[in-house]
Amino acid sequence: MSNLAELLSKEITKRARALNTTLISDVMGCTGSMDYKVKPVVSTMKVVGTALTVELSSGDNLFLHQGIYCGGEGYVLVADGKGHTQNAYLGELMAGAAKAIGLEGIVIDGLVRDKRMLGEVGLPIFAKGFIPNGPYKNGPGAINTNISCAGVIVKPGDLIVGDEDGVVVVPRDKIEGVLDKAEKKLKYEEERIAVISNYAEQKKHGNVNGNSIAPPWLEEKMKEFKY
């Protein structure tokens, strides 16, 4: 097994934490998101960090155990569980160990268990659902290799961002550009929210006078359809 990818800088992760998955996906051309079933086990959970990748055999978590103990602060463990739905890949004990070690979170293309306890542990965990059946521990698997997780290619060192809407993956060589664009889009959205809020307030007092709050780009787009 080769050494883990270099951690992304604290500046990068700080910038990413100020954004959300929808902004990031939008500026990547509405791509980069894992399958819609991958969600946090508790809706308020958010995770940002550097990808530590793990390849699993279906229903087997041997290499997930090893991946946890290879990790540390700054890393998000991303595991390709092949979308397996007959066994859970982890529960309370593994989540507790991962939190103690300092992992930022775990993302799995598969199921987990111990739902209530996972919420109490507090480690951000993203999965496709829950099932009581436990996993096998026979392997094989791989750590720190390129994987496909829930429909998205993930390479060691990529930026992982997860929140209540799901998980997005930003390729390492595109992070700076994506964050720049997402920050600009955030500013635009904040300005739009202010415009909409002001319009709603003015409307209460009958002061809109036929003004429109439609965004400027909409008129240009609709011209293509002669509207």
C-alpha cells in the first residue's frame, strides 16, 4: 500500500466548509454528485476533507477496518461498497474508532447499522440506508487506489464535501477553480435572496408597481424560444 495522498490545505477546507454541495455541483456543470441515495445518517451532518479511498468486496468490511486505522485528521474515508444491500458495512464500534482516530467522516456506497448510536457518536457518516445484518471479514480489497463510489470516480486526495443534499467529489486538479466559481455563485445567490426578500416586503405595501424579480438571464434564455 502506498502512502496516503497529501492532505488538502486548511485554507481549501475552510473555503469548502463555507459552501454547500449544490453550489459546488452547479459550478461543475451539475455533475460530481454521488447517487441520490447516499445521504447523512443524521440530516445535520456535514463533512469536508481529503479523500482516503477504500475498495471493498461486496458485503465485506475487512479493508474498511484497515482503512480506518490508516486514516487521521483531515481525511474522509470513501468506500466503494458496490451498492451492496444485504449487509451493513459498519456500525457503532467502527464509527467510534474512526472518530477517536480523528477521521472527518465516512462515505460508503452501501448500508450501515446502529442508526441511533451512529447519531450519538456524531461522526459524519454517509450511506444508502440501514440493515441489521453484519458484514463478512474475508477481503479482498484495496486502500488508496482510484475507485468508483456511487457513480462517481474518486481518487486519493480529491476534495469530498457532503451535507444533507448528498455528497460531491471535486477532482484535486480542479479544486481552486471550482471553489472560485462556487464562491462567486454564493455571492450571486445571496444578492438574489435580498432582492426577493425586498420584493416580498414591498409587495405587502403595494409598492411593486409591476416590477419583475425574474433574473436577467431568464429573458435571454427565453428569447431562444420566442417568449
